[in-house]
Amino acid sequence: MSDFPTADAPVTDLWTRLAAADKPLVLYGMGDGADKITDELARRGLSVADYFASDSFVRGQFFRGRRVMTLSEIREKYASFIVLVAFASSRPEVIEQIRALDRTCELYLPDVPVIGEGVFDARYYEKNLSFLKEAREALFDEESRLLFDNVIAFKLSGRFLFLERAVSDKNEILTRVLRPERYCVCADLGAYTGDSVREFLRCFPHLSRILALEPDIRNFKKLTRYVEENELSFVEPYNLAAGAENGEMLFLAGGNRGARTERRSEDKAEKETGGGRRIKGNSSVRVCTLDSLLLGEQVDFIKYDVEGNEYEALQGSLSTIRKYAPDLLVSLYHRNEDLFRLILLVKSFGKHYRLYLRRFAGFPAWDLNLYAVSER
């Protein structure tokens, strides 16, 4: 096993580096990510000098009481500065923009969790080092372990180059990791508007049934419309959140980054009113275990991308997993602890599972997935 962090990773974290910097800190982007980074800097006694955005987005906006500037204005104002990227994207042209900016500026992408408190800094790393090592050891192939190392190096350093090293080939996942020809019945937990359903239809040739759970009522309506317009009678949309037990879930905050949930008892549940990703304000949604939805019926492949509730959704699938050993796709990027906690949970399902780590291009370290492939 390699030592942590990897050989070319920094020995201190980004936040320590920023505290010692003598350049103004400028944030690229607005929204929840910028809020979280600004608050974390303030907690450490640091401040943001200015905020800027792409020229097409700067139309007199203000963020945190300051006028949002353009990059050219930042360059005119400061002879030297540090750029902190505070938004996410997987679009190739935006990735190239960040790549180009990284060549001309001192640039970092602070890693703040989508859900939960705190950051993955040196203290957090040292506190959880034994779990991280155990999770790394559970991974099946060298590509997974190298990707794991680079993700940790990115989380500690905020350097874009480590994300560039942690990108997987989608075709390789289909041909060398997963077994598309075996997947007849799939469960899509966190179906959004049908993006994964479309992917299943494209990649899995023998589909006979898809259970698609989406808690956000607006996304669910789009999902249902897509299913109806394409006459996909074998796709079953459910306006439900996947969890560890049946009941109700209250979404206390919305947006792409930062949704939090609170459990409610079954007898207080009134109706399915939405909640989940891209919802602003408080709302509630019915929660269901996959086990109770399947009622003992077989499933071959389960996808878990449920906005930070992956651990609970996996617990609500245990009977199905133990009985049928379906292949699993589990998102690992919503919470700081996902990188080890979810891997170790899936490891506990049995030695017949081979665990692979793969990640698609984009920033920050999102679209990081664990693929558990059963040998049974």
C-alpha cells in the first residue's frame, strides 16, 4: 500500500497554504459553493477580496453585498492574486477554461462537501486515516487505487492537476467493469428527469423493468412525461426518496449543493410534495426502502445517487442485496465521509463483491462512483 498522501501531493492542505499566502483571494463563481468557501475562509480568519464570474454572467449582479466583477477587471485591479473556483461543471468547454486559467494564474478548487459540515483538510485526513487506508485496500484494481490517491490529493491540495489524473473512460466501465448483458431489472434511486434511464436504455440491451425513484416533484413530472412520451411501459416512476425505513423526509434546504434532511414518522406523513435536489425552501417527501418496494422480487442492477442519503438507501436495500447480489453503482461525492464510509459498508456485503472506483471528467471531485460487481 502506498503512503498517504501520494508522493507528489502537498504535505499540508490548501487552507493552510491560503493562510500563509500574501496575495488577495478572489472567488470565481456565485451560489452555494461560493457561500461555503467564503464561510470556511472566514472561520479560519481569511477573507475574500472580490468575486468574479464569466463575462456572459456579469450583468450587474451582486454577491454577499459586492458587485461581481469580470476576470479582466480582476486583472486590472490586482497585479497578483489567487483564484478559488467556487462552482462545478462537467462541460468540456468549461473544463478547458479552468485548464487555461490554471496555466496563467495561481488557481485552486477548494473541496467543500455537497452535504454536511466541515472540510476534508489535513486534520480530517489524519483523523480518518485508518478508515481511508482500509477503504483503499478494499478496492479491486490498481486503477481504482490510483484514482483514490489522486482524489485524496485533490481534496487536500485543491489542485486541478489531480482531478485531471482522476478521469475514467466510460466505455471501459461498460466493457471491463460492468456486465450490461446481465441487467434485465434495474433500480434507479435518484432518477432525476430520466438521465440514467436513458443511459440504461442505451447500454443495457436486455432491459425488462426499471424502477425509477425521484423525490423532487418537478423532476418527477419531467421523468413521468419522458416515460409516457416514449411509451416506456416497463419503466415505473415513483415520487419517492430511497431510505433506510419507510416514512417521510423533510428537505430543509435546496439547490445543487447543501440539501439537508430530517426524518418524520410515518403517521405524520400527509402527501408527496417533492423535495430533493434543485428545490428551494422546505418541503417533504415520502421515503421508501427499496426492499419494501420490490417485495422480494429480483433486481440485477441498482444505482444510488440520492443527494447524500446513499448510506441509508443502501441499508434499505440489504435484504435484496443479500438475496440476489445485484451489481451496484454508488455515488461517493456528496459527503466528506462517503469516500471511506460507503466503500466499507459495501465491503461488508461480502467477499463476492469486487469494488471498483471510477470518476468522470469535471470539477470538483464529483461524479465519483463505486461500482460493486458480484461474482455470484
